[in-house]
Amino acid sequence: MKNNDVTCKDVMDHICESLGEELDSPKCIAIKFHLNECTQCQNYFKSVGKTIEFYKLYEIEMPEESHKRLMKKLGLGDS
Amino acid sequence: MDEVLLIKQAQEGDKKALTELVKNYEKTVFNFAFKICRNPERAENAMQETFFSMVKSLKQFDGKSKLSTWLYRIVTNHCLMELRKKKNNYISLDDEENNLPDGALIPDWSSVPSDIMENTELKNILDDAINKLSPDYRAVFILRDVNGLSTEETGQITELSIPAVKSRLHRARAFLRNEISKVINK
């Protein structure tokens, strides 16, 4: 499974970490087997990965004016 | 220049070193504050307060944690305090047993485009979803998933145990996914 930047390993890491499980624990291995067979689960976890990706990509540039106001407030020069 | 040396010089009153430290972290702090507050003015205010606190108490910084962790703690506390003042009707996830959809067909999101910065509608959907999330859950989600800090560091910053970080993260992810799904799958 490969969906944009989210890989199976990312998904597994997220699931197992949420459950407090090591990646090679019996529970994590059982989940991996189920996930390989279940389209519903694959769709669900791909969508969780995509949700995280959306929030990662949503950034704004810090305005130059904000930098200047910060330096002024702190009484620092800008050399 | 090496950060440890910069910190030492700034602690001894070197304004140039202090300026360098502020410049090294201002964008990170601003962007993190924006991701929590979802508003550029509030993000700037949080950034100013964070560095003001840093300058005031830099002499007490003992280097036991990373400077970035220390700054994340200050900016997180400031943002959470501001959000709590607003007293919005945040959705509490504390009693949620499970956010997984039950029985319904789960659509495939593969075809949903990722070009978020070009898509105002998607940005609004993301803002609406995260604005419903209570501040404590929001901070854990942004620190761990969005900014990529470790679970341990996220726990240090938010003063939560590792199991509490994991539990909040799991619930926050599922909640946000479900909120976005309501709109995307229409």
C-alpha cells in the first residue's frame, strides 16, 4: 500500500503506538495481517494519515513585520 | 555557531547571541502558535510572549532539556491559557470509548487532493475541525503528529504521562479524521 507520502510503515507505527504496542508484538503482527486483508481498515487508516498530512502542509509564512515587532519588543537589534 | 555557546553568551548578556537565538527559533514558534491558535494575530502575540519569557528567564535555563523543548513548553502554555479564556464549547473527548466508524462503508480518500495551500475550502474545513477540539488534545496532536516531536518530548511539554499522550493523540486523530470526513465524503 502506498498513498502519497503515507506508507504502510507509517500507518502501522501510528496504530501500534496508539495501542502502546511494540512493532513486533503479537498484537501488532495480528493487526498487520488483518489490515492487509481489510479494505475498510485500509481506507480508514489511509484517511487518518491524510488528515495528519493536511495539517502538516497547512502553514503560513511569518510576516516580516512580525519579526520587526518582536525585535522591537525585546529591545534587540536586527543586524 | 554552536547553540550551547550561544546560550552561554546570551546568559552573560551578549545581545548579539540573544538575537541569534531568537532568530533561530522565531519561525518555529510562530508557526506552532498559528497551528494551535488558527489566527495570525494571536500567533504573533503568543510568539512575543514566549520570547519575552525566554529573555526574562534565560539565566535560569540549565540546559537539562533542549532549548527547543523549553520554548515549546512556554508557547504551549501561553496558547492553552489563551484558548481556555475563550471558553468555547470544545468537544470533550475524555469519555470517548472509540471513534471508529461502525458498520458504515469507509470511502477511499486516495483521490482527495493534497494541495491544501491552494484550496481555501479545505483550509476552512481543517480550521473548523481543529477549532472544535479541546486545547489539550489540540496541543498533543500538533506537537506529536504535525511538528513530529517524540512522544516523550510531547509528554514533557504538556506535562502528561506517555500513556496519556498516546491516548489523547489517538482520540484527536480519530476526531479530526471524522470531522473532515463529514465534509469530504458529502
